[in-house]
Amino acid sequence: MKVLVINSGSSSIKYQLFDMGDESVLCSGLVERIGEEVGSLTHKIAPDTDAADKLALEQPIPDHEVGMTLAIDLICGERGVVKDKSEIAAIGHRIVHGGEKLHQPTLVDDSVVEELEKIIPLAPLHNPGHLAGISVARSLFPDVPQVVVMDTAYHQTLPPEAYMYALPYELYDELRIRRYGFHGTSHCYVAKEAARVVGKSFEEFNVITVHLGNGCSMTATKNGKAVDTSMGITPLEGLVMGTRSGDVDPALHALLARTKNMTSEDVDRMLNKESGLKGLCGMNDMRDIHAAIAKGDEKAKLALDVQTYRNRKYIGSFMAVLGTVDAIVFTAGIGENDNIVRRESVKGLECFGVKIDEEINAQRASEPLKISTDDSSVAVWVIPTNEELAIARETKDVLNG
Ligand code: AMP
């Protein structure tokens, strides 16, 4: 069975085609800068093998339909890894926000699309792009079942004390204002992987998963169920991210309205797009930040310190939530690659039994790597996330009933 996984953003479409027989990636690609003067498409054939081959093109890509059509031509055309569209058994779509109603992986029909439209205000940066992707995929593949897999799903097990805000209760009743949590597909995948490599049953496993990429979030999983997470009603709350602030005093909106005449949209944009690492030092890529620190850039150092301090604070609070912690897991772009961020994020937690081995921590690995010392009472792991494979598995499971 071949499953195509699509992660459609506001100006990009990421895709991977899986052969679910052996879960290998047949091809993958990224369409970028949709709607800009010049867009780009990078398409890789058998990306994880020695026979990997890459195609790249640059041309105007005015909308998602053009972007997806270009990608489908490469997947199924003359040089494609499948000869006909009909070989694709199902399409799985990554959805950032499913609200309170959509949490199980679900077959797409008009009512699902309507529900996703309704919750656009909860994820204005993400859900419109997903809807564009679904709409184009449905028109290009009218007979292929499409499944939505929600990033909010894994956190549906949070208890009320973790998901409720201390706000007037009517806001929850009327508008479902509560904490939802995000990156759930990633947290679920690496938490299960961690249980596997540690050799414990997931149902008895307590783990803190630290997803540090462009977006950053942390989840506490107790006995195989998510019990708390750093992100809230939108993917803005919690850790310091590339361009997102994470936690701020909620009085900030009113203060900036009074002192700088900013509208709530201005403040929202600032918190989502002009804050985080970028707000502090002008750069949102951790590799650039390290290069700047090496040249003596103090703001870059401050950005690193603010991010890693926040990580540490959350790890400590989630240790208190869990009581017993079997493992802490780092994942995603920064978490998998940046030994300095990992080291600084657990600095000072030795008194709680968290000790990492600096030499192992400095190693690069594409497989799960244990970076804690043998006498650390909490195992610390780096585990590459694979949200696309997790979505492909969920999609296959929905099809198989
Ligand atoms: P993701 O959202 O998981 O794709 O992560 C993207 C982010 O990971 C980038 O913005 C970088 O900040 C970070 N990143 C990627 N590669 C590295 C690396 N080798 N070292 C440090 N950070 C990295």
C-alpha cells in the first residue's frame, strides 16, 4: 500500500510517499514560496537510500494547485516512482489544530472540512494552508481516501487541571477556550520510540519529550498518556521559538495598546512572527546564532540563554508533574542537532538525577542516541522525530478500519 503524506502550510507543501510494506520513503519533496515572485520545488527520489536522486526547479508557483500539480507530475509522471496516480491508496494530511471535536485520525468529507474552517481562528497561521492542501488533493485525487491527522490529538488525554485556563468558565463553555497542545504527532512518535529503546512498556513509561525546531514544545507523558504540555490554545504558549515568544505576561496586549497604540492584531503578529530568538537577536536559525556567538555577538548569546533557561524551567516543572521520570527526549531540528542547546537545557538538573555525558552528547546520530551517563537516574535520549511516518501509519490504520 502506498500512502502520500502532505503537510500543506500557508506558502509551502511538504510531501512524502511511503511504501507501507516496509515503511520506506519512495520520494519526498518540498514546494516553497507559493504566491511569491519565484517559487521552488525540490523533489528527492528514494531519499534514504544510496540510489537517492534529486530534482530541483524554480518558477512562479502562484497557488497551492499549481504547486501540488507540479509535485504530482514528478511523483507519478514519466520519471515518477509510481506510473499512475491510481497506485496511491490514500493521502494523509497533517493538521495543526483539530479543536475539541477532531482528535482521532478521520476520513475527510465535507463535514470535516467545515469543522476545520470553523476553527481557523484557533490556528490562523496553519489551518488555512492545510485547507488549501486538502482542497487541491481532493480535486486531483477524487477517488482516493484522504485522512486528517491532528497535531492536537495526542494531548486529548490532558486532565482538566492541565488544560483549563483560570478564566471565567463561560469562555470554555461558549468558545472552548482551553489548552490544546501541539506537535502531538511528534511527541507521540518519540515517546513510543523512547519506550522501545529503553525497553519498557509504553503503558508504564514516564517521559518528558522536548521538541525543539522552528516551533518548540514540551510534553509530559505519564504511563503512556500525555498529562501536560507547554503549548496552549494556539501554538504560541510555552517555550521560546524561532519567531514566537512563548510565555509572556497576558497583560502585555493592554500595556502595548496603551503605550504604543498597537492593535491586538499588531501584538499578535509581533508575538508570532517577530519575537522568540529572532526578536531577541535578529536571527531565528540556531546555526546562525552559534556562528554569531562565536564572533562575540552578545544578543545572540542572550537569545540562546533565554531559550535554554526556559527549556530548563519547563523540564523541572514537568519532573514535578511526573514524579518518576524514566527519560527525557530531545527531538526536531535543534533538539536532534544542537548539543549546546541540549547541554544548557539540562544544566543544573544534576541534583534531580539528570546527568549527560558531554562526549556522547557531542556525537551526531541519525538513530536514537542515549546521551546520559550510566549513573544518571533519568535517561536522556536524542531521538529523531518522524511525523510523516507517524501520519502514514495512522492513515493506513484508518483505511484498515
Ligand atoms: P524543524 O522545525 O524541526 O525543521 O527545525 C528547524 C530548525 O532547526 C532551524 O531553524 C534551526 O534553528 C535548527 N537546526 C537545524 N539544523 C541544525 C543544526 N545542525 N544545528 C543547530 N540547529 C539546527
